[in-house]
Amino acid sequence: MSEIMIAVDLSPFSESVISTGVELAGQMNAVVTLFTVVEIGMGLGLPEAGPVFTDDIPARVREAEEILQTYKRKYPDASIGITVTTGNPKNETLDRAHNGSTSILVVGTHGRTGLNHMLVGSTAEYIIRHARIPVLVVPYNKEAH
């Protein structure tokens, strides 16, 4: 049986990406993996400001799992698994997609342009360029422009 991996960032737009991926899985009789990455960054602090405390990573992972469980419950007839990992979203998503049994990767794009795109970067664009499996991109902006 084929697997569709739906990679989301847990933004409000994630629901649309998940809905599209689950619908595709139903048409293909495929299992679904809901996937997200808790990004771990490095904080920089000034010595006079005192120590810099890192986030409680296990708590952030549990929170992400709970959010994905909420989405999973909306599709009781679908075969859905959940995977939450930590690290760089671009790398972790591609590693999981390439090293598992994923046949199609579903991602969303926020449609940022200009300076915002340059500063924030585009995880979806990176994934599209480097994926070795088919990628379905769900656009955030569905209006003509």
C-alpha cells in the first residue's frame, strides 16, 4: 500500500493542506502520515542580560502531536499515522520522505514574495527542488492574481 506524507507547519493553513492530502489518499487507497518538525534554533543573548534558556523541546513535541491528533480525529475513516521530529524542517521533511515508504509528499506554500520570501525563505520551494519523489503543492492563495 502506498503512503502519502502530509508535511505541515501547524499554521492555520495546515488544515487545507491536510484536507487535500487526505482526499488524495482516499482516491489512491493510501495510508497517510501527518508530519511536522519542531524547529530547534539557537538563541543569542548578551552576557549582561543573563543566561538564555532554551525552549522545553519535549513539551513542544507533545503539543505538536496533540495538534496533529486533533486533525487526525477529523478523518476517522482514513488510515493516518503521526510523526513529529525536531530539527530543520527542510532537511527533516526530505529525510523522512526519502527514507520511508512515501510515494507522494504533500506540502503547502504560503505564497510569500519579494523581501519577505528572501528573509523567511521557502521551505516548500526547497523541498520541490530537492525531492526525489512527486510533490503535491497546495497553494495558500487560491484566488487569481
